[in-house]
Amino acid sequence: MLNAFLPALFLGASAVAGNPASAELAYTQAELSTHSGSAAVYQRVLAAAERVCADENRHSTMAATATRICVADTVARTVNEIAAPQLDQIHAARSVSPDGREAVVLAASGS
């Protein structure tokens, strides 16, 4: 079993003390080898990021916005760290920018 460490952005009061909120996430390579397993891992990453970021930003004057930004960043970094193709695809399909707009990839076609 492998563990991914989910670091939160250093936004909260605990970061000032040098102890940012974090969570551990367990997953297996077998889970990441299937779409349904990767989707389950993605949901756990997202849920853990939401918990960590909500806790980290609970005293922020703009807690909801800071939490959304933190979640987006934490999920992206964690998915990148795990480096599993199916998980990357799921993340790309579900990614939403911190301001709530869907992410769009633009590509120019050559003639």
C-alpha cells in the first residue's frame, strides 16, 4: 500500500507556527490500474483536500474562497505526485478553476 501526503497551502494560523494541516491518503497500485479504482482514489484525494483546506482556512476572512483555491492546488499537486495516467485523466476531466469556472484546454490546429 502506498501513501500520499496531502499538504495544505500555508494559509492558516497553524502554518505560522510551522505546522500546516495535512492528511495521509492510502491507495494501492492495483486501484490505480482501473478507471473505477482511480476514480475512487480521486474522490478520497478530493475529500481529504476539502477537510485539510477547510481546517487550514477556518479563520480566514475569505474562508470559502481560500478553501476553494487550496483544494484545487492540493488536489492538483497530489495527483501530480501520484503520477498515474488514469488518475491524471480523471483530474483533467473534473478540474474546475478556483473561481468556479470550468477549465478549458485550448489548442491551435496547424494547417
